[in-house]
Amino acid sequence: MVLAESTLRLDASWVDYLLIGIYFAFVLGIGLMARRQVSTSLDFFLSGRSLPAWVTGLAFVSANLGAVEIMGMSANGAALGMPTFHYYWIGAIPAMLFLAIVMMPFYYGSKVRSVPEFMLRRFGPGAHLVNSISFAVAQVLIAGVNLYLLATIINTVLGWPILVSTVVAAVVVLSYITLGGLSAAIYNEVLQFFVIVAALTPLTVLALNKVGGWDGLTDRMAAAGTEGELQSWPGTSLTAFSSEIMSVIGIVLGLGFVLSFGYWTTNFVEVQRAMASKDMNAARRAPIIGSFPKMFIPFIIIVPGMIAAVIVPELAAFKEAGGSGGDVTYNDALLLLMRDLLPNGLLGVAIAGLMAAFMAGMAANISAFNTVVSYDIWQTYVQKDKPDHFYTSFGRWATVVATVVAIGTSLFAGQYSNIMNYLQTLFGFFNAPLFATFILGMFWKKMTAAAGWTGLVAGTVAAVVVAVLSVDALGPASIGVLELSGQGAAFVAAGTAFVVDIVVSVAVTQVTRPKEPASLRGLVYSMTPKADLAGAPVAHAWESPVKLAGLSLVCVIVLNVIFR
């Protein structure tokens, strides 16, 4: 497969290249420093469970602040407008708080090293192996998305061919993860968080000034006939449903419950950051701390995308043509805005910010991949009882393999004009059925091991079938029998996976034997004493995970009301 080179170029000067070079030097320097702290496999894969909550909290949100977030959500903003906010206030914050309050005590308290290892303890080898393999596949696919978009930045700035840009970008990420493991990834994610904010905030301010503020944006969108995109509800532009009622149901249940909870509560990419915290309370606070910047990120990602769609001539023409033709796509929204608005110096900061975002996303995928492949597949099923350094070395080689595979999957990701369609489809395949199995197994003690793996397989197959039958959920692989398209198709596929998983799990449980109740302590809510789930007493109210989560929930409700 040969990908077309971008014709878009950013007029970067030596000042911009200098700033980018300094940033890369910091990234690799952090990798070298983190290497000194790696003496055991636990250090390499989980940072020795020693990091403070503010570090893991910022890493938690930064790990998600990759290509999916930056390019995907700005593309959604350009294409769909304010309904994209639902991915944050409906599709992220509630699930992050649920993870912190309900599920982190099980993950951290059981001292498992990964989410699939929790599946092993609850359901046995069948569900564990299915989850481990599906997770590993998902991570190299999603890492390919981050890698492809990182390569497009290099192609846009330097004019290098996409394939060369892809390899160069992969080598940089590979270097610091191989050197320092999760610690290098996490500390770089904290750095990247601040770089991203420093890059996108001036761009947003300049874009708003250019369009004449919020009133000017409203007037421009009204003139273009897209004023309906200034309302987040009922969000029919997001779901592509003709019925407003079905659109709301799809957003609340498909995105807000199945996809969101499936991603944030069972995705080891995110959970791994919290598991690296120094104690139970720190692990529970990490997602909550991350929720505060998460709820305000839309203003520096989605809003610039909306503005780009009305002030950048090429993108406005592309949108008016129904998202077809021309030399640009919605994925170019931020790049086009940077080209038109940013002076040299600020352009270098913005380019470094985008590179930071894509490296953060890819590093999160790869670091989670090497942990699962090393612990959950290789150590459990292939090479047991080897010395500890053997698994650390294997983890480094797994990082190399994952990076090479991600180069291949990045070429496939390049086929999509709106990368979020592709990503949401993948989440429906892998996260939705996993969440169904998790939530049922965590609150229903009778659920059996056989039900665990059969439910996962059935749910995944159901999501794939819906995607294939939809109009464009899988691009050329879709056959268009069902009148579903865009991200609405992903919501339906995820909902189908969840329901099928639950039905199959309940049915199989009726004809198979459950585990002994005594073996479910720390794995099933009703079988676990409350004392096992509580952290140490806290000295200050702001250290209380429950109170901090309550404050976050109030803030996100207020934002939903203001921008409805």
C-alpha cells in the first residue's frame, strides 16, 4: 500500500527546528535518566509502584492525549462541531471517576501487574489468553494510528516521504521506552502534557481572535449553514442518526456507557499509569486528578477545529463538498490553522506539541503492549520461572517488535479521512465486550470461567459483524447492508458487543460450574471485605478520592449545562 504524500507544508524556520531539536533532546534525556532506575522487571513495567498521584494523574490523561485526541477530535470539531464535546463530558469523565472509586481498589489491592492478569485470577486461562491476545492486537493497531499521524507531521514540516517519516518517528519512541521502560514513558508524558497545552493554547487564542471571538464563530457558522453544530444535543451530526431520540440514546448508552466505561475502566494503557502509583489512595486519585484537565481540553482541541472549518478556505470547501475531493481532509484542521496563524517560534512550539502528543499516545500503547506480552503471554504460557532479568530483556525486545508492527499498521490507518471513525470501531471490537465481562464478573459471583472467555469471543465477533455490515465503519471492508455510518456505527457495534457478551455469559454460566466463593476475595465485590478496598486514612479533604471525585462530577455537570 502506498500512501499519498501531503501537499501541505508549514513554513518552519531555523528557530522552529531548534525548538523541536531541544524538545527531542529532553525526550531522549529522560529515557537515559529513567534507565538508571530500572533494576527489576517491576521497575521496567510498572515503575516499581513508586510514583506520586500528581505524576500518574497527569500521565493518565496525557497517555490518552495522543493522535486520537489531538487530530481525531480536532477533525471531529471541524466536521461535526460541538457534539464532539460528548467524548469528554459524557464519554470520559464519569467512567474515569468510576474507575477511581469502584475498580482501582480491585486492581491495585490485588497487586496484579496488568488488567489481563486480573482476568486470569477471576476467570482462569481461557478468558485471560483471549483478553491478552486481543489487547496486544489492539495496541499495535492503535499505536499505528499515532505513528502515522506523527509521520504526517514530519512529512509536512520537512517534506520527507511518509514511510521515511514513519521510521524516524518510530525510532525516537522506541529509543526512550527501550531505555527506561514505563518510568521513561510516564515522565515524558508529564512533560508532553505541558508542551501540548503550551502549544495549543496560543493557537486557540489566535484562532478566536481571527474569527472575531465566539460571536464571530457563531456568525460564520450560521452563514455557512452549520449553526446546528453549535448545539451539543441531540448530536445527530455525531451519530448520523435521523431520529433525535435515538441519537441521544446512542450517545448516552453507546458512547457514555459501553464505549466509555469499556475504554477507561478496562484499558490497561490507562490503568497501567494508575497502577504505578505509590499507594492505594494515590492510585485512586490518579484518574480523578486526570479528570480535571481532561474536562477543559476540548476548548483547545475541538474549538480550533471548528474555527478551521470556517476560516481555512481549503477546509471550508472540503466541508461544503460533503467531505470529499480536494487535497485536504478533516485530519488536517490543526495543521492548516497552524500554517495560517502561527509566526515562527510559536510554530516550532506547536509542532513540538503535536509531536509530543503523538509520541505520548504511541508510547502508552507500546509500554502497555510490552507488559502484557511479557507477563501475560510469554511468562504465563511460554517461558515460566525464568530469572527476573529475562523478562525485562524480553520486554525490551517486545518493544522493538511492537514498533515494527506499528509501522505496518500505520499504513492502514492512513486510509481514513477522519481517524476517529477508525478508532471508535476498534474500541467497539476490543473494549466493549471486555467491559461487559469485567462488570458482570466483578458484581456476579456465580459467573463462571467458561462464561468469561465465551462472552468475550461472542461480543467481539458481534461487533465485527455489525461493523462489516455497516456503510463505512471498516472502510473498504464494509459492505453497507445496515444503514449505519460514521461513529454512530461504532456506537451500535459497541452496544451490540456488550449485549451479546452479557447474554452469552449468563447463558453459559447456567450450564457450567462457578469457582469456589473463598477464591473470589479481592475479585468480586460482594466477596471482598470493605477494609480490603479502602486506602489508608487521609489527613486532608483534598486527598480523599471520594470527595475529589464529587468535585470533579459537579464541575462536569455544570459544563454540560452551560454548553448544552
